[in-house]
Amino acid sequence: MIDGSGGLPYKADLGIEGNAIAAIGDLCRADSRERRNVEGKIVAPGFIDAHTHDDRALLVNGDMDEKVSQGVTTVVIGNCGISLAPLRRKDIPPPLNIVGESEWFKYETFAEYLADLDRHPAAVNAVPLVGLTSLRAGALDDLALPASATQIALMRQRLVDSMEAGAFGASCGTFYAPASAADAEEVIGVAEPLGDYDAILSVHLRDESDRILESLSEAAHIGKRTGARIVISHHKLLGKNNHGRSKETLEFIRNNFDANRFGMDCYPYEAASSVLLPKMIDLSSESYITWSEGCPECSGMTFTEAVTHLGVARAAAIERLQPAGAVYFMMHDEDVQRILAYEKTMVGSDGLPHDLHPHPRLWGSFPRVFSRYVRDIRVLSMEAAVRKMTGLTSDTFSLTNRGYLREGYCADVTVFDPVLIADRATFDRPRVRSVGVEHVWVNGHPAMLDAQRLPERCGRTLRRNG
């Protein structure tokens, strides 16, 4: 058993009653309706995906097999400034469209969205954040302009309403055009109430390449001014010129953030994925198209193949493909290793569930940490890897009674084979299930037994206020 604390594995029985862990210890004489012998396997808390874009997937794909098959029992949604609520708008600009087209942006309030999630429970729990880009799109007609004082006040009030509805915090994504006109003062003006709630601000940095230190400095400044607890999203270094700079960024983080009020997440791959952007193609050694409304037949092609297929110049091909998404090969594994090993780093998949040809991180992130970074190159111990997927994430997001194997805690439990657990999804075949996860319980109910999915959907939409 590995309990999520980072401590060494130990042998014990675990008893579940209702939705909670009833007992841990020697339970050989305890009464029970059902017993399972998992000797030789690891019993761990259900994994918590610290960074997802599952906002719509929870409603349209409630079985969430891509998560449960990895041992994930809880997902954090509303990242990179993008949430389905609160926003009603007919024209939905990228990257907001990675979670839904205009008909999905139908929730006037965050409370309406949470109520819809309650009415349609999924197989996993959800930890909701409110996206500041979504707030911006609801307050400004022209997103290329800075927000006025009146618009900032409107966004701020909608953030407060969302927090009162139960949001765990907010996220921002000034890297993307709909929010890039928002300077630090605008973000602070909107996000300042987060300090009153001691809440999270998850930050997709303004620049993850040449100007990454300036962007980290901006995030630290926003954290200090708002009092929010900062989480750096999918920390990485983009482009060959920045390979190896994780030494600089981690040193900067140590010196400029309060370790008790800071977190970050990382996915275990050298390729990123987002909407199709010329600046990302420029930084990449290769890119391929994950989806395209302009040319659907190009999904799965490399960008070079798509340009050849379309028979036009590079810039014209980008225009023809839009709106579209892509995978970008632009990081170095030494940086991934260094960032993943950092003591405050959580595991987050950043998967895009609605891509036609998604990045394999959607189906493989958590088993890949064990197969590559624990077993193969030994960057992490088994107990450290489990902590980055469970207790650390629970602590960072202030989840109640989750993330640890403790009596009285919610019975989110994963059982996996430490020798066999591995990702099988590849860039060519990205929707292949991982192997090695045998049993999963969500809120005390089995979601997977003997590697076979069960139909129950017992996840809950969690609230900051309980």
C-alpha cells in the first residue's frame, strides 16, 4: 500500500464501507460482503489529474474511460483560462473552442453549470475552476482591447459569484489571443477576490519560450498582489533555444514563490498540444494536425504533409486548416525529467478529449510516469510518483478527505501492478488503453474490476465550500 503521503509502501488490508475508507490494518477477521486479494499489487489513492480540459467531456462522455483506465478518479477542469461557464456568446474564438462550440457556452452562471454536472454524474469526480478568458469573453465584445474599469468590475463580480457557487479558484491564459491584451493589472483587478477565499489561480504563462523568466515573474507578481495561491500550468520550455533552461526556471521558482502557496503540474511527454498557431509551429521540430474544421481529412497528418496535400504555401495552409488543433514536438526530455522530479510538481495530463487525433497524453500520462520515469530511468521512486498524483494534488487544491488512504476519507482507490503498468497510446495510435491498472473505486463504488469497466457513474462535482 502507498498512501499518498510520500512515505514508504507498507502491507495492510483496506476496508470500504459506503463511500468511505472504513478501516486500514489487519482485517482478516472483519466481516465483509466481498474480499479481493491484491497481493503483489499496489493499493493507492485514486489518481487526481491536476490539469484537464474535460469540462464538456464530463457531460457527453460520462464513462471517462480514458481516465478511469489510468487509475484517475478525479479531474481538475477549467484550466488555461477556459471554462464552459459563466459565458453565453455566439462567436467562440480559439482556444475556448477546445472545450465546446458556441452551443455549449449556454450557462449564464457558474452555478448553472455545476447543477448540470450534478444532474449528469460522470464516472470521476470534478474539481472546477473558472476561466478568466471565459469571463473576458463574456464582458468584452472586442477581445483585442484591454478591459475598461467597468468591464473589470463585471468580470470580478462574476468571479465572486462563481466562487460562491463552489469553484475552487480560477485560471488564466494570457498566452492566447483572447486574453493576451489583458496585462497584469487587468488580471489582478479581476482575480483579487481569490485572496479572500485563499483560492487557486492556475496560470498558463504568457510565454513558455524565450521570455519564460519574465512570465514567471509576472505570475509571482500577480500572486503577491491578489493573495491567490499560484499553480503554474504544464511547466515546460518551448523551442530548441530553451532546452535545458529548466535549471533557471526552477531556481527562479524556489527564490520567488512561497513554497507553501505554490504548485505546478507537468505532463510526461516532449510534445505539446493546443490549437493550431503559427508561433508554435515555428518553435517545433515537427507538428501534426489533431483536428481541422477547414480540412477534416488532414487530421492525423504532419503539418508538412498537410501543406503538401493542400498544395498551397505554408501561411495559406494554416489559414485553410482553421479552426484546427495540433501537436508540437518542441521540448527536451531532460527538462521534463527535471520538472517532473521537482518537489512541488503534480501530474496533469492536459489532454484534449474532443480532438479527432489527440495527443497520447489523454490516454497514457499516469501509467507513463510509472513505466518511464519510475521503472526505466528512475527519476522518481514509486511512492514519490504516487504522491504527485494524489496527496500533493489534494493538498494544493485544498480537497477535503481525498488524495490519501486514511480512515474516514472518501474511498477513491486505485490498484495497479507496479511491474506491468505502462502507457500504450502513441502519437500514431493515441486512443489505446494503458495496461496494469486492475481495480478502481470512486466514492466507494467500483468503476473498474479486473481491468474491466463497470457501468456505474459515481463521480461527484466537488465544491470548494464542501
